[in-house]
Amino acid sequence: MKRPASLVIGILLLFLAFAQLLRFIIAVPIVVANCVSIPAWPSAVAAIFLALLGVWLLNERKQ
């Protein structure tokens, strides 16, 4: 068996990476407690990190 849970998590990680990339491109503002504004650039870092994890997990499934 090829571990179906790893397939689900790999797809979920790629979906989250896509969502983070969209947030970076559209520059959706996030404000915490009406006082702290979170910039968009950390979403680009998160998108790269999540995409790498997702691809790594899906490649591991093939072996």
C-alpha cells in the first residue's frame, strides 16, 4: 500500500501553498486585534516552504 494519508497531506500542503501565494499576489491585509498589521511578504515564504514540503512528501510516496 502507498500510504493514502501521505497523499492527502501532500495535496493539502500544496493547496495551502497555493492559498498563501494568492494572499501574497493579491496582498490581502491581515490585522490582528485592530492594532497589528501583518505584511504580505511572509506569505511568499510560507508558500515556498509549504510547496517544498508537499512536493517532498509526494515524491517520497513514489519510492
